[in-house]
Amino acid sequence: MSLPTVLADIAACRACAGELPHTPRPVVMVTPRTKLLIVGQAPGRRVHESGMPFTDPSGERLRAWMGIDADTFYGRPEIGVAAMAFCFPGTNPKGGDYPPPPRCAQLWRPRLMDALPAMELTLLVGGYAQAWALGHRARENMTQTVAAWRDYLPDVLPMPHPSWRNTGWLKRNPGFEEEVTPYLRQRVQAILES
């Protein structure tokens, strides 16, 4: 199935309409030329409102890790974003957003990935994306999976979510910014220059 058909079907999806606290608004950013796919958990409230992925402080941190600016992030067809769930799942009264509903990945992930023939690198951002994509290859938790990042190369790179909520994790795990982000920047540049 062609990518435009898959994207049109995703845009029309209302599978979770009765379960979300708002009208579904799937947010996906991919092209037939996407070589680097960023897979997070689900759009947040700001992304739901803007309709563009990572239009929040998490996006600023992610782009810093990648070594690119917003114009490159949104303007280069080689960079794509398709979270595990395409719609904002709502905010948990106890804090943070609800986890991505598994239904979205089950419905769309195989079709979308089949329609992206140029893929070279997938960034698995956070534990939900890592558990889904890596299955039994994922370690016991996100920290261990990210620590074993070299085991998943060259086509997959597990990462923490760039949320401010992970600032403490980054301080406790300095190896991520010392080792993983330089590798990530190098890969991003190579993909954009190829």
C-alpha cells in the first residue's frame, strides 16, 4: 500500500474516539524519503493543539541531541516522526500523560513501516517504543535498554524521552549525553548528507 494511502487512512482514524477526552487528531510526519524515524510514545497536549510533532520543550531537547535546528527537523524529508500512538491520550490527574493506547500501534505500525522503504535508522524514544519495537530484545527497563544501545545498531537507537521529567535520569546516566548523543549527531549528519 502506498504511503499517501496509509497517511490518509491514519488521518481519518477514529478508532479511539469514544475513549479520548477530545476529538482524535492523529499527528504523523513522514515522507517516502524518510530515512530517520523518531518513534516516541504519543503526542502531548501542545502537539495535539499544533498538529506538528515535538512542538514543545521535549522537541527542543531532542533537536539538541540530534544536533539540528527546527528548520532542519521540520523541513528535511529524510526526518520523520511517528509515535506509538498518533493521538494525544489525555492527561492523568496524578501527573503526566496517559500511556499510548496499544490499539494504535496494532492498527497502524506494520502498514506504516511497510510504506517507508528508505529507512536507515529508527530512534526508539522511551520505554513504550522500545518494548514494542524490540520485543524480547529489550532489556528489563528503559535504562538498561539505553545502556545497551550499541547492541541494536546500526538500524535502531534506543533513547530516553527528552521530556523535562527525565532531567534527573540524564544526571544519573551521564553516559547517554557523553556517548550516545555524539553518535546520534554523526548519524543524523550522514543521513542528511547522503
